[in-house]
Amino acid sequence: MWIREEGPEDIDAICTVLRKAFAKYPGEGKLETRIVDTLRADNALAVSLVADIDGRVAGHIAFSPARPSRDGDGWYVLGPLAVDPADQGHGVRAALVRAGLAELQAREANGCVVLGDPAYYGRFGFMAEPALTLPGAPEGAFQALRFTDAASAGEVVLHPAFGLQGEA
């Protein structure tokens, strides 16, 4: 498995992976595909990595800017994250998360937020943090991972593609 930046030749394969990975959820991956396509079109896809297995895209992870209302520079949101069902259970998802977080740290980011399963994302250091909030997020599901001691706090604004609140 090779984790690399997405290229123009990967866009269709990324859409396919998103649709397959989210096929059993409401919208069948259309929402996740729209989010990634919109972020890309708006030049807001800050980090976009693929897991390449034998020349095919087996997984994808996206990071885009996020902005806490106080001292909010240098923050990102992780998502969507998708792995082809045929490749799940083999560490692809974890490899994508680790590589993406390493890239954000190399860019000297202050931190990263995610809306997801605390049991899964906790293994990477994410935790619910009362100082950072996302309106409408289920309790405990919105988590943060700080890379620096920046005093960032408040309501976090994501790109409008996520449809959760106002524009970043």
C-alpha cells in the first residue's frame, strides 16, 4: 500500500470509493462525494490523500480548513474518510489518518477536528474538547486533536460544503 496525494487521474476512482464505502448509509455516498467535489472546486481541499494498492485507489481521506471562533488559524477538519469495502479491515483507514495528520503537522497546523466515532478516532489522540464546539453535533462525536498550545476555542466553522453552519 502506498499513501500519496491525489492526482487528477484519481478523481473518478475517489468518487467510486466514496459511493461504495457509504453505500449502506442515507444518500449512498452522494453527500460525501458532493462534499469532496465541492471542496476541490473551491480550492478548499487542503490535503487529499489516496491509498494506492496495486495501482488502484482503495481509500481516500480529505482535510479542509476549519476555523474556531477564537484564535482559529491553522485548524483543519478530517473528512470524509472512505475505504473500499473490499479493502476494509486491513489498516487502510488508519494508514490514511496517520499520513494525513503527519502532513498537517508538517504544515505546522494548530490542530484538527473530526466528527466521528470517539472509540475509533481516540486511538489517534482525538478527544471531545468542551472549548471547541460544532452546532448540532451529537454529544462526544465532535473531537479535536491539538498539535500546538494555541488557545483556539469556540464554535468551529467548516466549509459550507458540509452543510452544518455558515461559511468559513
